Amino acid sequence: MSVGSTAFDLDLVRSLLSLAQRLLPDVPTYIRDYLSDHVRAAGPEGWELLAQHLEVLARLDPLAVSVDAVRTDFGVVFLYFSSNHLAI
């Protein structure tokens, strides 16, 4: 694991992504607004997980994702290469 990421953060991201995936297309408000903050806290592994769930990413608050990605360099890189087909 990278510096700054914890097993708890990664488990939380996995759980929220799993829930969001099951509830598509209706992603709960909390997940829509705050998932990217949890992803940021999980570090590079969190961004990798989010990049693997483009259907969920497409339904998140674009401003929140942008702010959290900019707060971490690796967030910008993972999201750019994994979601270049999305109009964000």
C-alpha cells in the first residue's frame, strides 16, 4: 500500500463502489457527493478502483471529483487515462 492509504479507506471505497454499482442508474446522494473524497483518502489504489467503475464515475458530482483529483496528482492521471471518453 502507498503512503497515505489505509486498509480502512480502501475497504470503504470498495464497499461504496459495490453499492453504487448495484443501484445504478440511481446512485445515492452521499455516494454521488462524497465518494471521490474517500477515493482521495485511499490514495492511488482508490483512484485505480474508481477508474475501473466508469459507470459509477459518470454519475458522481463532477465538481467534487475534479477538486479531489486536483488535490492529488495521481487522481488526475488515473482519471484522464481511464475516462477520456466521458464528457467531464
